Amino acid sequence: MPESKPRRKKSTQGQAERQSAHAIDKPMPGWYKPVMFGLMLLGLLWIIVYYLSQTLFPIPNIGGWNIVIGFGIAMVGFFMTTGWK
């Protein structure tokens, strides 16, 4: 009866590639999550203050651009969620 072929061991190069892929999955720094949620809340609060103060605050001379600033701050926080692990 013929013998089956022995299996080859995986090359060390493949193991090195897998280890380098895991090196990319570093843990997030401790400041990342508070900054991310802080920016989302700051943007929301900016818009709420703008509406509750009847357009007098946070910056009275720019008018409706306060909405753009508030959404911009919040969007930076939301974009940070794509890098959150």
C-alpha cells in the first residue's frame, strides 16, 4: 500500500507576516474614547446652546454658522468611531 505524502510545515515567513499583521492591532490609547465622546457631546451642546439662547450664543456675530460649527465638532467625534477598537 502506498504511503501518503507528509505535510509540509508552514514557513516561518508566513508566521512573520501574521505577527506583523497583529502588530497593527495595537490597543487604543486611554485618551481616545473620552475625546471621541467629548467631541460628540460638545457639538451637541454647541447646537443646543445656539437654539436655547435664540442665536445669541456661543458666537453671536456668525449667526447660522454656529450650526455648522456644532455639527463639525460632532462629526469629528463620529469619524473617530471608525478607528475605535
